[in-house]
Amino acid sequence: MSTLELLPAVDVRDGQAVRLVHGESGSETSYGSPLEAALAWQRAGAEWLHLVDLDAAFGTGDNRDLVRQVTEAMDIKVELSGGIRDDASLAAALATGCTRVNLGTAALETPEWVAKVIAEFGDKIAVGLDVRGTTLRGRGWTRDGGDLYETLARLDSEGCARYVVTDIAKDGTLQGPNLELLKNVCAATDKPVVASGGVSSLDDLRALSGLVPLGVEGAIVGKALYAKAFTLEEAIAAVAAV
Ligand SMILES: O=C(O)c1ccccc1N[C@@H]1O[C@H](COP(=O)(O)O)[C@@H](O)[C@H]1O
């Protein structure tokens, strides 16, 4: 069985690494320099960094220069997201040298453009399916954007390579991932799924590892690492031992 990939998260708001609760603007806890955080995960053995420009996602500005600096400083793979919604923002994101980008709002609001860039850039494009229940949310998770499974079927038919599935109700809460949601998404697509939201313990990571045969490829880990529920080294060892 393949090993679950771990993607420690650095979410950037107003130049700082932060964690939100349920993705709500104003719920930030700040963890200092995004570059220092990213370098710390790299030193700890991360193979991936999940890097989010939250201001760009919320439409409250952007941290584009800082995100580019962080990406360029990494020797590891970077998944970049937040505010990538048109040709210019996609070109800027890809020019950082990131391994792939994660599109959220655009997949809900400009499906023709997303179909075009999926066709053009293949597996450099992932789509973030950020859901409450089975309703997708865009624009910083503030607006409804349609049904999860209808959108998934559309994106599958367009050749989308990968999905990053976030249960907003779990995100930043340390309450454990929504395993049922992940199983349901994996049953609805043959494409790999990256799980996001709620990881609180090494047991959660072991449970997600159990979904690898179903299609869960990786897990984004945020709050649990910043809150020191476990170290990244412990997480890497835990998923390697499953
Ligand atoms: O990651 C978060 O905590 C988060 C919170 C609120 C909004 C977005 C968030 N993250 C990611 O942002 C991108 C979506 O950005 P966009 O809609 O394409 O501009 C997606 O990866 C979300 O998971």
C-alpha cells in the first residue's frame, strides 16, 4: 500500500502564517513568519508544502510576493492556492515554480476557464472542493457554489487530475477528519483525493492512511502541527508504519 502523503500547511494572511477556525475571517491565530514556518516543515522532513494566500482567497488583498519568495526558497514540492482565478493569477502562480496549483472559487464561478486550464496544464491543476455538508463554498468560503457531486462529475468529465477536499465544518477545529465525506468522494471519482480539515492526532493520520486504497493520496495538516499535538517527524513515522 502507498504511504499517505503529508502536506503541512502554511496559510498566509497579512504577511503572517495563520490558522483559522472553520475558515472564518477574524478567527486567526498567528504563527509568525510564513518563510520560517515553511522552512521548519522542510527541515522536519516534509516532501510537500500546502501554501495558501488567504488574502487572495478572501479578496482582501494578496501576499503574492511573499508566497513567491516562500515557494522559491523551498526544495520540496509546493501546492499553491488562494486567488488563482484567471490567466494572470495562474501564470503568476505557476511562475513561482510550484508543483501544482489548487483552484477553488474559479471552479465554481468560471467553469469554462477551469476546463480550459485543466486541458492545458494537466496535473499541475488540482481543484479544491471546499464543502459544508455537500454544498461547495467559494470566495473565502463565504458563498455557496453548487453541489459537490455534480461539480465533481463535471470536473471528472473535463479531466481534472486531483481534488483537495476540505470539510469546512472540521477545518481548524482539531475534531478529526470527515472520513465519511472522503469515502463518498473517493467512491464518486477515480482521481486522487487530498484530505483537508480536522486532523488532530496521529490516529487521525492512521485512519486517513486506511483510506489510501480507496483513493486518498494525501492529507493537509495545519492546526495540529502548529498547536504541537504531534511533530511532523512523528506524523511521517506514523504514516510510514501503517
Ligand atoms: O485554507 C483555508 O483555511 C481557507 C480558508 C478560507 C478560504 C480559503 C481557504 N483556503 C484555500 O483557498 C483556496 C481557494 O482559493 P480561491 O477560492 O481559489 O481563491 C482553496 O485551496 C482553499 O482550500
